[in-house]
Amino acid sequence: VQLQASGGGLVQAGGSLRLSCAASGSIFTIGRMDWYRQAPGKQRDLVAGISSTHITNYADSVNGRFAISRDNAKNTVYLQMNTLKPEDTAVYYCHAVLQTVGGWFDYWGQGTQVTVSS
């Protein structure tokens, strides 16, 4: 079982990026899915989350600019990031709570770098 994140890159301030994270392997059920980010020298913080019933929540710093969504048929969560700011620069990690053969567990993706230039 793994989470594979993609979509990071370098973008100018005001631009947009879309991150994707696909879960694969022997998965019975996917619970909530989230995006976190970690800037150099800082802790990893929650950016946005989405429940299995598509209820969403956002950090105040991204509310109104970012949108999280999921496609349950593809076991994939997305993060549409608009009006990006230099302070959004960080490594972005996807997280999911997955039911596998052994029960419910937390899984993390490998991280994808987002760099916003001013």
C-alpha cells in the first residue's frame, strides 16, 4: 500500500498548481484524505482535508485559494492551489487513513516540492 504524490513544481506568485495523490495496493476502504506542508525549519502543518463524504476543511492561510477534492473511483485526492504566494513554498505531503487487510492505518506520501517565486 502506498500513496504517490505528484504535481509540484516552480511557479510565479499569483500562479496555480494542482497536486495529485493516488493510493494503490490492497485497500478495502479510504477514510479521510489530507494535504500537509512543511517549510524549511518549520513543523508539518495541515493545509486541507476531505472526509469520505466529501466534507472539507482548510487552514486559514489557504482558505479561499486552495480547493481539495477526491475521486473515490480512482483512490485519488487533489489539491488545486490558486493565487499562490511565496509563503506557500514548502514540501507538500498527502496523508490518508486506509483500511487494509490488517485494519485501519495512517499512510503518507513521499512529498512533492512546491516553490513559489516572488
